Amino acid sequence: MLKETKYSGINKLLKSEALQILINKIYDGTFSEFIDDWKWIFSFSKKYRWIVIFYTVVGIFGSSLSLGAAYVSRMLINIIVGKQIDKIWMLLGTMIGMTLFSLILSSVNSRIFMKISIYVNNDIQSKIFDNIIDARWKELSEYPSGDLLNRFNNDVGTISANAINWIPNLIINIYTFIITFIVLFRTDHIMAWIAFLSAPFLLAMSHYIMRKMREYRKRVLELNSKMMSFEVETFYNFDMIKSFGVFGHYSKQLRAWQQKYKEFNLDYNKFEIKSKILLSLVSTLVSLVAFGYCLYRLWTGQIQYGDMTFFLQQRSSLSGRFNSLVGTIPGMLNSAVSAHRVRELIDLPRETHDPDGYQQLKKIADKGISVKLDHVTFGYNKSNNHIYNNVKFEAKPGEIVAVLATSGGGKTTLMRLILGMLDAESGSVTLTGYDGTTFPINADLRRFFSYVPQGNTMLAGTIADNMRMVREGVSDEEIIDALKTACAWEFIEPLPNGINDTLGERGRGISEGQAQRIAIARAILRNAPILLLDEATSALDIDTEERVLENIIKRHPNKVIIISTHRPSALKLCQRIYKIVDGGIAETTASEAEQLMWQYADMPEQSRRPMPFVRPMMPPLAPTEENKILPNETNQGWWNM
């Protein structure tokens, strides 16, 4: 529902929403924020200040030429009416020259404005993009993706459109308004006052009508948004709709929305027509007053026909400039609001970086890295509802470590803590080299991980494009080898174009299990010493899951592999098994893990089958020429990412 604006002070007459927001900011003490927002906007345009000055000077000069051309036109009409042939060609040439020159200046200004707007837009977007990418996950996740996109595109567009031209246009409009009024006043002071007083009168009438039209327009946009949501949900759940055979129900809903849309838009159109008629009548009335005065002066011989044309033209110009001046307030306010929204993203806390630590660990990473959580406590909010309380966790090179929990039990949170995407409230998350050197987890050390998250992570494009996003420049042979390890080559090889076959949005064209295998292959291609699989085999059958894990162990024996799962089948390959229960992480036995898995699966006793033998915990493999993680000759793998 639209909230009705309460106007105060002089704004009870003007009824301007933008002006009322400024008044409210002054009253509640937040006007300084408005100033700070504009200071921030100007910080981007500062390096273009000389171009802005040039833009302003050219605009003022162009306005002067336009006024001069109008004045020459007045003289030309008087000369023609008076049949003073000897002066016609000189004045005609002058008027044409001034008009053309004014047109050239206007075009130059338009070109300058467009270029600078693009530069400022790109500058702001680049800064926002870098900040979003480097923002801490917890704070960033509070913003819906639609809101992020809206700020990234629409708000930045609003800022860039006003960052450069707001002050120049304000100066140009003030100059043009004053100089036009002075010229009119020196020529005919009564006509000048008619033009001056008619401007706010027309603005008040048009503002009232436009305000009502804007309210209608908001309701139309709200209805459009609801219709779009219905359409998006319908097409997104198309398989469900077809499988249940409820197409008729959705067809009726669509027609109901269409009926509402039709009725409301026809009402809006009727009001729009009435408003335009009323506004045209008011404008015509004001014009008739000015026209009548000019006719009287012309009839009594006080002015000539050219003077009358000039007066009427400049009266209209004065009203237009007045409207432009008042119109700068909403533009200024909208830009400040957008700047405030954008600054919220730029001010998001950044991730922790340690480039020196990364360089040190990189030198010994090929011999294996251990992952450790020591007395970690974490919760998503500051309440006492911690997900983890004083927990310990460890995974060493050569180990496959399983993490068991119910759905929503904290497996993904553990992965995010290990990756440094979340910061522990207390305790430490570290990576340790073979020599015992320990490094606190941070954004730079994330390059030592390959991560396969839950869900479909395929992007539109070829299979090769999806693979190379983690290591640019790898050969087709390396991609195929990774696909073979993940048991994905068996369904990709028969495709018409193999790895160059194109996938649709979110991997359309392949199954969920196939998408998971490609995602695992991509993580393998990354060639990082630590592999995280977050329910990454949930869509695979048991045999394929076992083959994938066995292939990874065989080809990359010195990796740390951490797999979160609630399926028993993966556990027989694990050397270490952890369970997450009631805010704690504890190492468990194979038999206890089996019982837990059946409970998580909610499977009755008679339907259970014995879980295969779980391998005992093994010490990490000593690095050898055969099992150490080697960089690729053409691309150094994860350490160049």
C-alpha cells in the first residue's frame, strides 16, 4: 500500500515529495547524511572537474546564443513586416549562423555528458563490484540478490546521470532564467512579470496533476511486479505444473491478473487523458493572457509583430527554465538516496587478507596441508543460539574425512568456516604445512581449496567454459582427464561436440547427477591440496559415488578430502568420521556412524542393510614423486588463481 505523504510549512502549497523529504531531513537531523552522500558522489566526478567546467561554460554560451538568435529573429520579422530589404540578408545570415553554432554547442555538450556519465558509471560499478566480491559473506548474505542487482545497476545509473550534470545544469538554468527575465524586463516589464508569475502558476497546476499521475503509475508498477512474480514462478515450476496437470488453474490465474491489469490501466489511461486536457487548458489560458496582452500592444502600435513573437517565445522559455530549476530538487534527492544505498555496499566489512602468509604456504603446499578447527564457537547472530560451541575438527593430507549431520544440522556452516567465509566468535581455524607452520584462515588462503557446494552450480555456456573458469588456459586433455576422474566423461564423450557442447541456464540439458559430476571434475581440475565436497554426491547413485571417490583417492592420494553427507555409502572410504550434534563436533566410530546415518535417513530397522567396512584411520602419506601435488606445466593450477 502507498503511504500518504504529510506536507509541512510552505510545502503544504507546493506539495512536493522531494522537498518534503529534504525538510524532514533538516528536522530530524539527518541532513548531514544528505551532504555526505553528495560529497561522495562528487568524489567520483572530481577528476573530471575541468571537463565539467567546460561543460558549464559551453552550456552558458549556448544559452546566450539561443537567446541572441531569438532576438535577431524578432528584428528580422520586424524588418520583413516593415519591408526594410537592405538589412534582411545580414540579419538572416546572423540568425542562421547563431542557430547553427548553438546547435553544434548543444551537440558537443550532449556528447561530453554521455561520455562522462559512462566513465562515472563504470568507475562506481567497478568499485562496488570489487567491494561485493571482497565483502564478508555473513554481512553480504543479508542483502537479497535482487536488491544487490538493483543497487548495482539502477542506483548507480541514477548517480552517474546526475553526478556530472547536476551543478552545471543548475548554473546554466539559473543563468538562462535570469538573463531571459532581464531581456524581457528591459524590453517590456509588464510582459516580463506576466512570464515570471505564470511560471509558478503553471508549475503548481502541473505538479498537482503529475503527483496524482505518479500515484497511479506506482500502483501500475506494483501490479506489474506481482504479475511478473506470478509469471516467473509459473515458468520456474513448469515441470511441477505439467506433472500435476494443473495447467487450467494457472491459466485462470493468468486471466484474472490480466483482467486486473486491464481495468487498472484503463482507469489510469482515463485519468491521464483528463489530466492532459486540464493541463492543456490551463497552459492555453496562460498563453491567451500573454497573447491578449501582446495583441493589445500590437493593436495600439506600441510593439511590432516581431516583438510579439519574441515575447511569447521567451515567456514559454522562462516557464520551462523555472520548471527545470524546480525539477533539480527531485533529481538531487534521488541521487543522494541512491548514493546512500550504494555506500552501504561499499562500506561492508572486507575479508581478511594475508598475501605474505599465502606466499609462505604456497612454497610447501605441494607436500600437503592440514585443516584444523580448535575450540571454535560460532553463531549467525549474537544470541546464545550457537551452531558450534567450543568444537574441534582436524583433517590431514591423505585422509578422506566425513562430516555427518541431519539436513540443516550445520554441515555447510562448517564448510564456510573452513573456507574463511565465516569468522569464528572464538577459537581458531588454521591451515598447517608439513613443517608445522600454521596460518590463520583468510581470503588469500582460500586459493588452496577446491569446493563443490550444494545445488546446481553450472553456468550457461560450454562444458569446457564451465571447467576453465577455475583454471584458465588448461588444455582439453587436462579437462578430459578431470572429467574421467569424476566419472563424467562417460556421458560427455558421446555428445556431438564433447566438452564443447553447450549447456543452458543452470546446466539445462543435463541431469542433476551429471551436473554434480561436472562440478566435482571442475574442483579436481583446480588441483588444490584441499577438496571440500558439500553434499556433492547426493544426486549420484551409490556405485557412481564410490567410483568417483575411489578415483580421486587413487589419482590424488595426498589431498585432504572433506565430504559432508547424510548417506552411509560414502563412509567406507573415510579414515575419519565426525558427527555434528547439539552444537558439537565429535569424532565417532564406524558402527555409531552407521546408526546415525540410518536415523538421519529415517529408515525403518527392517529396511536397513549393513554398511560396508570403514577403513581405519591412516597416517598421512609421505610426499613422493608419485603422489605429491604437481603444478601443470602450462598453468600453475590453484596457486596462480
